[in-house]
Amino acid sequence: MNNNPRALAVEALTRVFQNKAYSNIEINNILKKAEMSDADSRLMTNIVYGVIQNRYVLEYQLEPYIKDKKLDLWLDLLLQTAVYQLAYLDKIPAHAVLNESTEVAKQRANQGAANLVNAVLRNYQRHGSRIMPGSDSIYDMSRLYSVPRWLVELFENQQGKKKTKEILKSINQPSHISIRVNTNKTTVADLMETLNAQGFDMKPSKISSVGLVCEHGNLVNTDEFRNGLYTIQDESSMLVAPALDVQPDSQVLDACAAPGGKTTHIASYIKDGAVTALDIHKHKTKLIRENSQRMGYSDIISTGAIDARKAKDVLNMNFDRILVDAPCSGLGLMRRKPELRYFRQEEDLMNLQRVQLQILDSLVDLLKVNGKMVFSTCTFDDQENEQVVEKFLAAHKNFELEPVKHEAAMDKSVKDGMLKVLPSDYFTDGFFIATFVRKN
């Protein structure tokens, strides 16, 4: 069923939940091999993201008709895709959903599976959607927004109930596309005019002076992208390179650099200096080099496949600036990678904190006196952010926290000198940035 968007949606979802895979990667892998129209490709993508974002709601709707039946994962997901279409996609006729879903079950298994799907969906259709509980309890918010209870509780403890509801509502909205303009090759105004003339509805970013955003479109397939006039990058991650306060002659270490978006942003400030970009995975250093070449910074950026925790044993120089864009839970990415909410466990946060501190601790001697080290993550969890800052400063008395350098638009996101962006603040990824200065 290589041209059936519903069958391929089930295949993508099965891979995601079976292998803890990223949905965007599985969707792209399937689309490369599929034989579908653009409309069917969009339908498949919509179904995959819709099911992931609303999984607990869909399970709640199916519960009365499945009861205690133990279904294979793919069959459970097939039923969820059907209910998602019936409940959320009003332009699709109900009979098409029932017929197609039944046929997928028959093709994938047998007539028995097809009969079960038909019976469950007709029961659901007959009784209609169940009303979702609407209280502000952690249990009900977890189910309503399809976010595990421990995460809702974490958000509420750290952000309060009002902010938590804003975050939960925000992360299930479709994300937009953002690009960072390579201002060494063009201007923001000129590029916006050029892309708008091609049919993209580009608007200036609210938080980055070098960012543009639009609702949809294939911004990788343009001559401007291929020629390095811009790169795809979330707006909040565009705040990192400016925080480093890079000078034209700076020697910069980007310790966890792949795929290279922030690396090339750092390079855009440099004339006589250089950027050393590391990643623990050798195949990912190739991505950094490709981005460097496309953006025009291959003479400034060099790469190495090195674990940042061992960099001091390999590198024989000191740096004016060090960026530690640290491994983290990625909870700030839940709008673009909704599956993360199901795959993270509570103990992951403390495990990641230990890794983050190990990386920071291992790099302190590579930073020159009066040099700056920026610590950033794509999460808004205190354990991976403020607590890391506190523990790092307690262990390294020769380092001080310096207020994060930022544009005026971000003033309200800076507290105690550290910058934190929630996914609901500007409809971007959640993010955190802190700057340390070595005093002696």
C-alpha cells in the first residue's frame, strides 16, 4: 500500500512508538519511497502528527469499545488514526475513513482484524465523541493535552498552573517555519522581498533581528537556500550566538555543534578568528562541514569528532569563547517533536544534568581568563538549567555569571541574568541561555 496515506501513517506511527524514533525522520523516510500526490503526503503527515499530539484523547475516545482487548500496536494506532480523522478532519467523509481503515486492517492482517476495526469505528460513530473532563487537575490536564502526568506536575511545580496551561495549549498547535538570514550575503529585508515574490509569506521574527518566519512551504528547495543566503533554524536558537559576544578575532569552541546552525551563526561574526566545532558522532561532523560550505564559512570552521568531555585531552589551545549547547531532554521541542513527551522519563532529567555538568567541568581550563562560556539547552526544565548553573558556579569559584547579552525584545525573558523562553511565550522552541565569565 505504497500510495495509501492512511496505511503509511500507521507505518510511520508504528516505527515512532516501537523504536522511539523521531516522527519527522520517519515521515521523511516514508515520503522518499512513497508514490503519493502532494495532497496525500500532507494528509499522511497531518495524521501522524495529529495522533501523536492527541494520543491520550484518542485512547479515551476508543476506551469504551476496546475495553480490555490487547491489540497489536499497529492495530491500536490504526484505530487512533481513524478516530483522529473523524473527530478533527471535517473535510474527510466518514465513510471514506471507515472503508479505508477497514481495508488497511485487512491488507495488513486478515478479515478478523478488518471486522474488529469496522465494529469499533461504527460503535464510535454511533455514540459520538465522549466529552473530555475539563478540570484543572493534573490528571485531567494530562489527558486533555496528551502529556504524561509527571510532566504536567513538573511544569506546574516550576511554572505554576496558569503558565502550565498556556504551555500545554501551545505545544499542540502546528509549528511554523523559521529561517536565519546570512547577513554576510544578503539583508533581512532583501531576502524577505525575494522569498515573498516566490510565494512564501515571510514575516520578521519577533525575537531575532536576523530571523524570518512563515506558516508553511518548502524553504529547503530554493536557490537562496542552496546558495547559503539563509539556513533553517528555530528563532530561539538564534539567540545563542549573540550571547557569546563574539569579536572579529575570537577563537571559539563550539563543543556540541551538530548540525551546525549555531556554528555558522558564530562564524558570521568572525573575520580573523576561527571556530572549532566538535560533535561526539563522526557522521554528524559531516553535517557541520556541509552547512559551513553552503553558508560560506568553511575557511573559518574546522570540525572534530570528539566527546566534549574529552576535549581538554585532545585540543592544545585556549579559547576566547566556548559554547556548550548541551545534551538535554529536548522538552522545549515538543511542538516540533511531539513524541518526546512520551519517551522521556523523570530520571532522565537528573541523568542529563550530570552529563551537562561533566561537559562544563571538563572545558573550564580551555577558556582564557576573561573569556566567556555560554551554556544553552532546548528545554525549560529547572533541573537541566538553573540547577546546573548553580552547581557549576558552586564548584568553580573562578567563574561568575554574567547577564546574557540579548536584544531588547527579549528583556522580559531574562531573570537573574539568565534567559529562558517557554514554548508559549513567542510560539518558538523552549530554550535557556546562561553566560559564565572566567575571572582567573
